[in-house]
Amino acid sequence: MINTHRIGYATFETPDLERQIDYYTQIFGLTLTDRDKRRAFLSTPLGQQAVVLERGDHARCMKIAFEADAANDLTAIAKALSAKNIVVNRKSGLTPAVSDVVTFADPKGTEIEIFTSSTLAPIDPTSRGFALVKLGHLAFNVADIQKVTAFYCDVLGFRVSDWRADFFVFLRCGPDHHTVNFASQGAEEKMHHIAFEVKDWAEIQRACDFLGRNNYHLIWGPGRHIIGHNIFIYHRNPDGQIMELYCELDQMRDETFGYFEPRPWHQDQPQKPKVWPADTLGSYWGGRAPAGFGD
């Protein structure tokens, strides 16, 4: 099992590379650290690589990169994966921040990249877009949720934070309540949304006005989710992908305690991982998800 600690960056194919670069830099506030005719590399203002864009025919998530414990050896990781009959490749020089990765496909066909060290880009003092903290999580609609969940837990070392009935799972690899979540709903197996953490609720409020002034309309929120308890807003980027900005996500600071950090808005005290009822609402406040949001 790979001991992954955090999501590093995600790679997205886009039919309009220039438009997406403009969105991620001028609206979202990421920094363009390098590019060529086919690809662009973007980091948070504090220098952490978060998004890689590749020119292509479709708007989709191609790859997700996770950082593993530095004590792990990539050669040993590759051998262990091969022993599980997982087809593995070793690649280098893929991005400016990460020099060496082990790659393989997860059960839904997304390429996974594992790295153990990365280089930070210089801090960007320019004020643009939002006060982003990090790339927080990705969500997918999947065909076989049990198979995907088992893979992420048994191979990548994720832990289950919560289930909603048997069709929606939230998985963590660090203290955040979820780093990925999977739902077996909707007609198509695809990425559902991309989520970035911002510093606080005041930044969510500012983002609402900023998005509105730039003609990006919210499709849900502001609200507070029940599962995970984060404050959220959602909009669509120019490729039509759902983007979430959030803050105040549940944290499990110590796995030995087995409960999330005490907070006044938890459903239970203490709040432990559990199976929530199928009819659990999407938010405490902020209204219901719009029609088709889960598709």
C-alpha cells in the first residue's frame, strides 16, 4: 500500500488552452509558472503546483498526482504495484515542480501519478482572483463505486471519512475530510467537480462578488454542506467544469482519536466517520442542489 499524504496537482485536457490559462490566472488567481504550445503549468500564489493544462479535443480530467511519504522509494512503489498486477510506468521531467513519478491507471481510467518530492515556485505577490490556499479535492461520478473505493483504500492508503447510503463516498489521505469523493449517480462516468480551498468565509463572500462582476454566475451556494460541514460556492469554468470554492472543511487531526475536530455545527458530537442516510440534505443552509447537479 502507498502511504499518500495529499493531492498534489491535477491535469486537465482543454480544447481552448489560452482561454483556460486566462481563467485560472485572472479569475482564479493561480500563477502561470511555465508553458509551451501544448501545456501550461499553474501554481498557487504560495508556489504549490496545482493545475496542469494540456491542449486536446475534450474538457476532462486526465491525471491526478498525489504526494507520498518521502520515506517511500519510487522503485519499491513500482515493484509493489506490479506485484498487484497493476501496469506501472516510471516517468521523469513531466512538470517544473515534480521531476520523477510512478504512473498507473485507477479503475475508472484516470491516470494516477505518485511523487515523493516537489519544488515550490517563487511566491507571487500579485493580487489576482481569490486568496487560494490549495487544490483541495476532486469529485467523480463512477460506475462501480465499491471497486474504486477499494482501490483507493487498498492501493493508495486512503481512509473512508463518510458514506451517504451506498452511493456516495468521501475519502481522505490527510487531515482533510475528503481528498476525493465518488458517487455512483448520473448517466456518465466522469469528473464532477474541482475544489479549491480559500482562507475563510470572508473570502467566499468576496469571491461571490468577484465572480459576479466577471460574469461567472453561481450555480449553488453560498451554503454549508452537512457531510464535511464546509462552506461552499459552485460555478462553472469556461470549459463547463464545475468549480467549488470552500473553507472550514472538517479535519481529522489525529487518526488515533477517530473523530473530526470538534466544531459547533457538527451533526454529532463527536463527529465520527459514519454512513449517512440516503435522504441527507446537501446543505444546512444555502438551498438544495440545482436539478442535474449530480449528473
